[in-house]
Amino acid sequence: MGLMGRLARPRSTFHVTSFSSCIFVPPLPTAAEMAKTVTVVGATGAQGKGVVAAFINDPAYHVRAITRNPTSPAAQALAAQGAEVVAANLDDLASLKTAFAGSHIVFGVTNFFEPFATLQSAAKAMEIETQQGINLARAAAATAGLEHYIWSTLPNSTAVSGGRHHVPHFEGKSAVDAYIRGSEPVLLRRTTFLWVTWYHSNYGFPMFAPYWIPAAGKHVQLGNYAPDTPIQTIGDVSANIAPFVRAVVEQPDRTRDGAVVLASSESHTAADMLQLWAAAKGKKAQFVRVSGEDFRELWPLWGEELGVMMEYWDACREKSWTEPGGTKVLTKEDLGVVGLQALEEAYKGLVL
């Protein structure tokens, strides 16, 4: 039969019983497929494990924990909690790009004190930290679909103090800030600069520890700074960084585009902080000021690195945690951060 003959057949001979077999209906995505991937660098460290804790029990997020050694007990503990544990090295840009692939949110952090302790050099440690921070920024910038980059950093002590105080473990991170602001404009629009303040566990450093003096019947803390030096603290960072990071992630319109957030739960003078520790431990304690020269001689290298930080805080006071250009620094009050553990409570569990 020709074409016209076929078209001329009566319409009643064409039956449609159902269209269901002709339409493809894709399955709805599962909750796991809809979850945003939060990638946490240094996931087994003090800051990183706190960030993991902020999201690990929330089905809206999938946590990817970055570590150098996925087989370590700490990494395996994260895997047991449900985190995806991935190996990467901060010195290896390619490994970071691979580890970040598919991430919606990345938390980046470096550790100045690791190379500082190994190499016994602040200058070399600062150089390594800066390069590692730039590697993190470059990997984040190369991540398709990235919505938010949270970079754990510190103020530019040299700029804030007018060149009088140069704190290496601040300056290495500040150099990374400058790289992001100057060389990664797209990443900058997605970036939060998170200033993480004094840890309660810093009392574990010999130069900050209160020492028992039997003849005095009290603990004594030596410092090359005035007893009324103000110290911004996050307390137990593993507990208190979580509410800050959640607030940052949940308020992107306020916290991205290069915004600076101060992760501080409390502020105390150095002397009052010591008394909080003493009250938490049921002990007596006294702060004793010594010269900068004696402080550095007592604790070579480490006394210099941490001593200059304390001198910076002593000299610049509340200005220490500000931006030289006058950019507003967002605080816990600005972001409505709640649920923070008190410093005195943190000190109760601190073993020196």
C-alpha cells in the first residue's frame, strides 16, 4: 500500500491505551544525593574535627575529611562517624584539587607550628605555611560548583601595629589573604576569612603554663606582657568552632565576598584568664611579669615566637583584632552565634 493509502486508513483503527510507557520519569534524588559536600582540611586536628562535628549529623550535608593519613586511628574514627575520608597533602596541589572535586563548601587551615618545631625556624615555617595556604586557595578556585571557601587565618600584625610587631604565625596566613584578594577575584567572592583566636589548651605550652611553686603555695605564670593585656579566646576550639562555622555557612550573604569573622567566645585580661583557670582547678595562682629578654632566654625560639604575639596584643590591645583598612569584623553578636562553651568550663577538663 502506498503512503497516501496508509494515511487514508480510518482513524478508528488507531488505538491509544496509555502514554505511561512513552514517558520517562526520572527518580527523585535521594537525601544523600541532595546533600551538600563540606570538605574539611586538617580534619583530625583541633579546628578540623570541630568543623566535622558541626555537620556530621546533619543529613543536609556530606562531610569529606581531608587528612594525610587515612589509616590513622583519628581518621578511622571520623570514618566510623560517617565521614568520607580522603588523602591529600597541602604541599601537593594536584592532590588537593582531586580531594576538593565536587565540594560545595571547603574549610581550609594550615599549621605553622608543625614545620616550626621540625625546622626550628620561624622564617622557614612561615614560607611553608604561606605556600600551603596558596595551594589550598588555588585548589578551591579550581573547584567547579564551589559555593563557599572558609579560610582559617589571623590578622596582619605588621600592618595593624604600624610595623612594630611582626608575628610570623600571623604573617604567613596574612600573605595567603593577600594572595586571595589580589590574585583570585572569583574565589574572593566566595571566601570568608575566619580569625580563630586563643585556644584554652595554650596553657599546655611551657611558656604559658602555670608552675607550682611549693614555697609560695601557689601556681605562678610568667609573662613578658602586662597583666591587663586583653586576650580574645575561642576557649576549647574543637567545641566552639562549630557554632561559628555553622553561622558562617548559614548566612552566606553576610559572610562571603571577603568578609572577616572573629571566632571569639570571650575576652579576658591575661591575669583574669589565669584566675579563671585557678577557679576551675580549685587552686591559687599569680601572674608575674618578666622582661622580654628574660622570657626569650628562658624559652629559646618558642619564647620569641609566642612572646612577640603577646607583646603585639599588649601594645595594640583591642585594635589587635581589626582590619587596617577599617573593614568591619563580624562578631558572634553580629552572626547570632550561641551554644558556646564557657572558658572556665573548658579549663575544668584541661590536663596540663
